[in-house]
Amino acid sequence: MNLLKSTGTFGFFTLLSRILGYLRDILIAIFLGTGVLADAFFVAFRIPNTFRRLFSEGTFNAAFVPSYTSEIVKGKKSSNKFANDIFNLLFLGLFFLLLVVQIFMPAFVSIIAPGFVDDNEKMELAINLTRITFPFLFFICLASFFSAILNSHNKFGVASAAPMILNIVLIGILLFSKTLGDELVYYLSYGVSLSGFFQLIFLSRFVRKYYSFKFNFKIKVNEKVKFFFKKLLPSVFSSGVTQINILVGTIIASFQASAVSYLYYADRIYQINLAIAGIAIGVVILPQLSKHVKAKRKDKISLIQNKALELSLLLSLPAAAALLIGSEEIISALFGYGSFDELSVFNSSKALYYFALGLPAFSLIKVFSSFFFANHDTKIPFYISLISVLTLFALSIENVLFRPDAEIKLLYGLFGDAIDRNIDELDKEGVRLRLIGDITVLPDVLQSKALDAVNRLANNTKLELVLAVNYSGRWDIIQAAAKMVDQHLKLTSCSDIGESEFAQYLSFSEWPDPDLLIRTGQEQRISNFMLWQLAYTELYFTPVLWPDFDATVFSEAIKYFKGCKRRFGLIEESV
């Protein structure tokens, strides 16, 4: 076997499929964007597609191929019988799974996307779409079985070309999107299942040369079959760790609006690099490694291992560097059209950046796993993958998508401690404390402590410290509008209400608008803070993080402000 040639064949068709996938996703981004429809469709698509990747990149290229390769050595009759036993068990298992999930689909979707539960519209749509897409799992897993047969005979081209059918079908549907209107997501969902059926038919025509399948549900589970299923679960988990990570990410992302879509688009770019630098190499070397392990040819095993590792690093390291440097530019160039706005570009590129950090490691995991699978060892890759998933889960919860109760409690504790530590010093320096925002979300004890601090410092006059707690600019405007409406319900006309009248209902009504806003860190935006008041404020952005903000940085901000010529909306001649 020529490793480079086989990897090139597999990589070429994979690349072609992913290019079509990008075209598909560009069209989805244009017509669906990152809203409710997109989130619901991506959940419906993610569920069966995750299982598809688990089976195609996991089970049959990890547990099945080594066992089947051993039977090939014994002869076609032996290999055909083993494959047929597995096929029929797989068929029955998938059919049963399909029925059960269809019956309990609401509960199933609530597990995969728990953040949808509070949004009835999104939840109902996700359930309906997943019911339509889930048969894809049945067809594609059987198709993946045929692909594993072909891969075992070193026929990588057909197996790697089959996924293009999905992209071709969905692109065809998207090209008629204008005529489909609001029903587009339903047609896309039907297209997913239909493409799975087409892939199964396509592969069945090529696999007949090597395997003659027939239905026989009176299966005797012999030792060979038992051994296969003993290795099945750990191999699925370990080989599909990337997909499991994405699924975990989807679960977490469901709690935040549009986050499912951000992860999906980032994953699309990440996957093509992983497919070439890791999956393609792992798939190609597994049949040969299995044969050499069976023959106990250590020299051949060592040669394949070294070449595979070198090739994986050669491909993954430059790819990771490119994604890290140009994540935002790549996302913008590929998806930044139509309904895919600047916020979608920013958040998707952020997700891609973090995906890229793990690209070389996950690529090597795919290669290393093949070494263990060839030796019928699925336990060690399983343990390694378990650590990976748990790590991702922890990092995602704490740093990416939402704040858990434990973190909220910690922040509350820090707030209370800050009051206790500084209250005496603030009083000594004559500082008056004011609170703005909706403090009702705070625990009663913390509310009481904060209000006591305000009361204690109420008579100080040297300096006024305004502390924003659970405050946002949009919230401020909404609560001001509510107060104004409440006080003017009896008016027949609100024509006399202007900016000054409205401003008195805002949280900062007692203070003049800020002259200068200093934003630390690397973000160049105001992040929903004082939206009304900052209309003519000078904005100064510094890359220095808040803990490192000192007198020197403050002096630079003041120097910048002194150089500003403030016009407050007037033209130059009027200033």
C-alpha cells in the first residue's frame, strides 16, 4: 500500500465533499442565518449526523475492519458470513432505535438541546425537524457498513465519494429556496433523510464484488460476533470523540441564542482539516496495520506508524496555524453573506479559533487510535477520549457559553467580600456609593449588604462611585420607557415628550453624560453599556487588561482625551 497515494485518494474525495459542504453551508447561512430556524435545523441535522460520523469514522473503521480483515485472510466464505451476521444485527438494532426515538422524540431533543425547552416555538420546530431527519441515521449507518467493507479491500475512493450525495441533494434544494419560502427547513430535513437512502443504494452497487449480503434474522451469536460487539462501544466512543465533543458543545450552546449555529459553522471548517490530517490517514492505515499485526510483521508496522505520524503533523500544524491567525477572515469569506451578519462572523470565528488549538492533537489521536484498533485494543483510546470529553465539558461550561450556578455564587461572594474589604476605606475617603441596575436578582443577604453600604456612605461628598449591578444599556432604555408610559397613561398625546423628558427616567438621570469612556482589554465595542448616554462620549480603547490598568495607562487615556476636538454633533465651523 502506498500511504501517500491512498491518503491522497481519500483526501481528494473528502476535500471535494467538504467543498460542496461549504457551498451548502454558505447557502444555508444566506437563507437561514443564525436565528431560530437555523438553530432548530442544525440540532435536527446534528443528531443523526453525529451518529453517522460515529459509525463511519468510528465503529466500522475501528472495531469492524480489524476483525473483518482477519476473516478475509481465511477466505471469502468466512469473511462473508462474519459480515452478514454483523449486517443483520445492525439492521435490526438500527430499526429498533429508529422506532424508539421517533416515539420519544420530545424527550430525546430535550436531552440534546435542553436550552430549547423554555422556547416552545424553537422546541416544537426542532422536534418536528428531527423526526424527519432521523431516518438518515438508519440509511447512513448501513451505508457506512458498506464503506467499511470497501476500505478493508483498500477501495477508498468510492467510500470517500459517497458523502457528496448529501451535499448535492441539499444544494439542489437550496437553489430553489425562493420558491419554497418558510417551508425551506422542512424540505432540507426531508433532503437529509433522502440523501442517506441514495448513499446506501450507491454503495451497494460497488460492494457486491466483495460481499453478498442477504437478510437472515435467525442469527447465531458466535464468539466472533460477541468479540466484535465487546469492542464496539469503546471504539465508537474513542473514534468519535470529536463528534461527541461537538454534541456536548451543542447541548451547552442550546442555552444561548444562535450559539448552536455559531458552533456548527466553525465545526464545518475545522472538520475538513481534521478529515485530511487525521481521519483520512487513520482510515487508510487501519486495514494494512491489521494485516501486518495478524502476520506479526513488526518492521512493516513500525514503518507505517512513523510515516502516518509524520504526514499527520505535516498537514495539521500548518492548518492549525492558518486557522488561528485568520479565523475571522476565513469565516467572513466563507459565510459572511445575506442573513449571516457581523455578530455571527465574530462569534463563529471565536469558536473556530478554539477548535484550531486542538487540531494537531485530535489529528494525532485519529492516527494513534488506529494503532490500538489494529491490535484489537479499544480500551486505551476509550480512556483517552473520556478525558478529552470531560475536559471539553468543563471548559465549555465555565468559559464559553453560559454561567453555571456555581460561578454565579462565586461572583456574588466576590461582590460581598469587596464591600466588606473596602467599605471603611471608602467612608474614610469621603466616597458616596450609588447602585444602578436591577439588584433584585441578587440574593437577599447580598441585597441587604449592598443597600446598607449605600446608606452608610450616603452623606459623603468628596467623590461619587456609581456601581452597575445587573445593568445593561438596553435594559435601562426599556425600564425608562416603561416608567414614562406608566406616568403618562392618561395623556392623549406624547408629542411634548423629547430627549430631556425621556432622559429623566434613565438610571443615570442625576449625572451628566460621560466625557470619556475607557474600555480595557482587546474589545473595541461598548458592549451594551450606557447606550443612551454615550452618544457624544469620546471612546478610548486599550489592550491592557483591567488587572494591569495603572496610572500610566490612565495618563495615556487622559492625553488622548485632551487631543480630542469635541463637536457634540455640530459641524466644524459651529464649534
